[in-house]
Amino acid sequence: MKSLDHKFLVACSLACALLFGSAGAHAETEPARLPHEHTPRLVIGIAVDQMRPDYLYRFWNHYGDGGFRRLLDDGFLFRNAKYRHGHTATGPGHASVYTGTTPRIHGLIGNSWFVPELGRSINVVEVPDSDYTTVGGGAAAGQRRSPGNMMVTTVGDELFLFSGERSRTMSISFKDRTAILSGGHTGSAYWFDPATGNFITSTFYRDELPAWLQAFNDRQLAREFLQRTWEPARPIETYVESRPDRNPYERPLPGMFRATFPMDLAEIMRTPNRDAGVLGVTPFGDELLFELAKTVLVEEQLGRGEVPDMLMIGLSAADIIGHYFGPASKQVQDYYIRLDEYLADFLEFLDGHFEREEYLIVMTADHGAHYVPQYLHNHRIPTGHSNFHTRINEVMREQLGQHLERRFGAELLLAISAMNVFLDHERMADLRLDPAVVRNETVRFLQSLDFVSDAISVDLFEQTEFTEGVRGLMMQNYFRPRSGDVMVWMTPHTRGDLGTGFTGHGTPWTTDTHVPILFYGYDIPHGQSSAPVAPSDIASTLAVFLNSPFPSGNTGNPLNDLIYAPR
């Protein structure tokens, strides 16, 4: 027994000597380095604005092998991803994806919200007391644009700090809010200016456009694309997955009198008061964005440095087309058929510049969308109202304002914005009214409207923690410094702030919260999961892949174990 113990100790001593000796020799010959050889060199985030998960399979027979089919055949799909907040809009959605949390933490409660001190609403990326100006845009381009309203860091911000300020995050989109919020506080953001047809930025990022972007703008691709005619990419009779092209549920593009193919963009541009923004209501807007993405990758040499980089691509045309024509339209179907081609071309471009294991793609959406309410109503599916020629938010504001004036003898309603009711606290103080009493009366009246699902006073949010159900989703949209006095949301299939022929989103219902999450590249295995997850899980998942810290307000959960779970 002694002999065995002695041999065991000798073997251990030799192993330790070899281990520490080789480690010491290695330390003398090579400098210590972070384990980036185990991370992707480039992360590409693709957010398709208003993409419903069913589009992946509804139009499957029309897709080629190189786009969606390639991503699904070789990637990992989460089929049960739903947002954890109730007001599903572009600003809160993109912020949630890259901060890994909800509006309750990151502070962006809508695309805009009312500010009582200013007496008006502000854009989600407008910081009123800043002096940031547009760089490269026309006179009407948005001013004071920055991510300053976003109260926490993004995964790109944390990667920048973690890498000693060497990692870069670049973000591009047609929409300013998409580009700015996806790029975070330390990245660079570029978006489209309809007045000039150029991609622009803000002095928050830099004082002049980079030379490569100026050269890209000088190509005047937007002007070239505006000479096109949007017609189906395939024979329209094969689009059997969508309703007839001529129907009563759609709105024509600006400058047109019909909402059917073909759509001559040059003809539209000849009508008064038209600008290059028309491009964003066609698939060609996102085709242009992919051209910019390829230029960014080449000119900025993203993914070629010692540390990982990130490129965020926000595809906005899908959202605007969806609003005009609805999820059951031939225009939406044609958009996704064309997007499939754009994706195939972009993936082929990546093949020419990277090995697959060098880059990681994550695709998702900032929100979904519901069908045009009148379309559902005509199929005997309940909707919250039947007067589709009325803007319900305007009706609600008018009726609530009149009710409060009758009840309390004064105009007390300031605004309804981002699903929040804002009351006039100065007027209530002058009249010595108890704000809690006015809020409760507001809730009671709103709950009496047939198109309102529910309303909650902020007093209840301050006293109760809702963790489940629709109230739990709305709780995650409550941010005390910016929220109003009462939160209100519509019944399913009710779109409150758009009139006839439009569809929308913004509600806490599954049609609007449910989106796809798809990972591809790197060493991602083929597979799928129906586990309940959320887009706010993406940020921490990317952080795990990158070995970097989670965003400062992160409340999501990494999905890495689900991706690599044994099957």
C-alpha cells in the first residue's frame, strides 16, 4: 500500500512540474491575451421591423436555397419568443433586444411620449436639452438625436469597455431610432434622410460624415432606385398565400390612388411634396440598406481586428409596408420573397470575406403585427370596434376629456401618448383635487369603453408587483419618470391610432409580442426550440459568446444552453 501511495505522489509531482513548467515557459515566450480565439470575430444583428414568425413558413415554397432556407437549415430557431413588455413599438423593441431588459429599466416607453414640462411629445431619440445637430442631412432632418434617453448600456457598449475601447459597434437603418438605439452609447449610427436621399448621422457621433459614406451617398443609389417600378418578383398568380391584390383593406402609397401592383415610383415622385422617403415603403429601401452594410464591412474592416466587432442592420421597409397593406397582402408576401433574395446575396458576400465560424448572425424583430381589423371583422372575428373610418385614440381622447370636464368642472386631460394618459397636475392642484381620485375616475371611464381592454392607475403599479399576464407586461412598460397617470390598452384586434386600411402593433397581445429569434454562423448547430424566451435574452446570449459583461440593466437570460442542449 505504501508503494502505491509513493508512486502516486511521485506521479502527481511530475505532472505538476510539467504543468507549471510548461506554463512558465509559455508565459516567457508569448504575452497573455484574452480568449478571443474562442469568440466570433464579427456579430451581425439583423432586426426585421414588424416581422411575424409565421412569415418564415408561410412563404417557404417561394424561398430559394441561399436565404431563409439556409439560415433555418443550418441555424437555430426559437419559435416561442415573446416580448416581456406590453407597448410593442420600434423604439422599445430595439432597445430591449440590445440592452437585454424592458422599458421599466431602459426607460424607453414608446416611440415618443408626452413631456408635461415641455407641453409636447418628444421622439424616443430626441434629447431636448442637447445641442446635437444633423450631419449630412437636409434642413428638415431631425435634430438633437442621440441615445441619451436610454438609461442603460447595450451589449455593444459593454464589449467596447471590455475590450479596452477597441471593439466597434456600427448600426445602420432607414429609421433614426432604430440605428441609434441599436448602436448604443459608444457605437456609430447612420440612418436615411428622405429629403436628400443620403445616409446621415448626428454630431453626437462625429462632426462630419466619414469619407466612405460620403462616397456611398455620391453614388445616388436612392435616386436610381426611385426610377424603378415595384411589381411582383414572381408571377402574382403564384402568391396563393395572400389575399387578392385588389381589396378594401389597404392604403395606396403616397401619391397613388390605388393600392395594387404595379407601383411606378418615378410617377409617384412627380406628384407634389414627395421625397425619397417613398423608397422606404418598398422592398428597395432594404435592398439599399444591404448595399450600405456591405460597404460598411469593407471600408471599416469590421471583424478584422484583434477583438470582435458588431454590425447592427435595422430593416425598416417591412414595417412601413406592413402598415400600409397588412400581413395578408401580396405586397407583404412580395417583400419577404425579395428579402430572401437580399439575404442570399448578403450571405454570399460574407462567404467571400469570412469563414462561417468567424461570424455570428442573430435575426429577430422589434415587434410583430396584427391583421387589418376590418379584414378580421368581415370574417366574423371579434374586433374592439366596427367603425374603421375613425381613429380610436382620437375618439378615446375626446370622450375622456369631455367626461373629466363634466365630472370635475375643468379640462384635466393633457394627452394620451405611448398608451399613457397624462393629466394636468397644475390644474388639479389649483382646484384642490386629489390626483388619485381623478386617476381612479379616469380608469373607471376608460374601462367602460368597448374597445378598451383595461386601464390601470399608476397608484396600483406603485403598490403592486404584477409578474404575470397582460398586467405583468404593462408593468414592464412603467417607468416612473416618464409614464403618465394611467396606462390603457385596447382589446385584441384593435389598432387605436390609425384609420381605415391600416394595420398596426403596439399592444400586449401575442400577435404583436411574438417574433422569431434565429442564430446562424459561428458554431451554431441546426435545431429549434419552443421554450418560452424573449428578445431581451439576446443581449446576454451574445455577451456569453463574446465573453463580455452583460449590459448594465440586463434582466434577460442567456439562451446558450438551449442552443447547445443535447438532442
